[in-house]
Amino acid sequence: MKFRFFNKPFWKKFWPLIAVFVLLVGFGSWYRFFGPGEFNAHTLKAYNTVLAAIMELRRNPNNFEAAVQAGVGYYNLSSMNKAEEYYLKATELDPTSALPWNNLGNTYRELLRFEDAENAYLKAISLQPEIPTSYLNLANLYNRWPVDEFDRHPRILPVLLQALEATNRDMHILRALVDYYGNQEDTKRAEQYREEIERQNTEDINPPQKA
């Protein structure tokens, strides 16, 4: 006995699309609840980033931006070894850029390779000392470093003070110093940097008039 709705023109015409849709829903459900990870918008974006970057690298193996994007995609997929591979490729393609070294530092940090992360951040700082990101990441690394291996906490303040001068007193570095002195319960110095942040914000809103 045949079911009526299978004889209708609509179902006869569109059953392949419906079958594909059912398969996709089934695969998505398996991946979400039984597969290797949660299939969400963030994961899908990372997959697309990797796919586009690898396709571009096949077309042009010397594309620095594609190598970096491949590393970013793999990092966001938690494939740290593949991220390392492409970031290292990017450092070879453009030895003057701090970006892949900074990202390598993040990758090594997640792999708990703290000394490699430290060296990568220091390399990024040596290449582009005016960029605050690598200083902040290095200070964060020292904060996370296991004390039983070697206490890196005393290095945090020198890094932040070096960054303060090298970045022309960047706002992100000032905020990090406020947090640092706040954690040290040095309210006086924390307030000094907080006041400087407020002055910078005021100047940004109301820049001084030229004579």
C-alpha cells in the first residue's frame, strides 16, 4: 500500500532536496551530541577560514595573509599543532612581521609550552615594539606561569613599564597597570594611572585648541 503524499507532485519534485535536508539535520545532530565537538557558528566560520586560506595557499604558496589566516582558523578549531605549522610558515614568508610571532606565542601558551611562548612574544616585541598586544600577552603569560617551575611574576611590572614607553603610553597598557597595582593593593599608583586614563579620554573628546 502506497502512502498518498508520496504520489503528490510536490513530493515527487522536491524529494531529493528534502532528503539532503534530513541528512544535514542528522549529521548536525550527531556532530553536536555525539561527534567531536559543538557545531556552531564560531566553528563553521573557523572551518571556512581554513578552507579559504588553504585554497589560496595552493594557488599562491607565498601568500603571507593566507598563511596567517590558516593559523587563525586552526587555532579557533583548537588544532594547535596545525596552527603552529602555518604561523611558522608565515614567519618565513614575512620575517619582519610581529603578528605571526605573537600568534605563535598564543598557540604555545595553549599547548603549555611556556618557554616557547615567552620567546615568541619577545620576538614579536623586538620586531614591532610599538604594538601593545605582545606586551600584554607576555605579562599574561608570566601571570599564568606555574610558580613551582620558575616564578615569572616579578617580570610582569618591567614588561608593562617597558611597554608604556615603547607604545607612547597606550591606553591598554595603562589599564593593565591599574589592574596590576590594584592586585598589589597599591591604591596610590593605581589611582595615578587611572587619572591618566581619564585625562586621555577627556583629551580625546575635547582635543586642545590650536593657537
